[in-house]
Amino acid sequence: MSEIASNQPKPKSPRNGTDRIAFAEVERWMALIREICLEQAKG
């Protein structure tokens, strides 16, 4: 079964770097949310 999965071609992104930029933006938002949650937990 793992042979089948490894033989499938990986999709190539037609957007040059757009996915990476979007992922970085999501990471920034997640860091901000974690920071806010920690501040609220401290009270």
C-alpha cells in the first residue's frame, strides 16, 4: 500500500511562492492568538 502512495506524483503549485506567503501569514496569526490566550490565562 505504501508503494502506491510513494509512486503518485506530488502536485506542483502553479503559484510561485504564494502558498508559502499564505502559510507564513497563518503562522503569524497563530502566534498572535497563542500570545493572547496566554495573557488571558495569566488573568
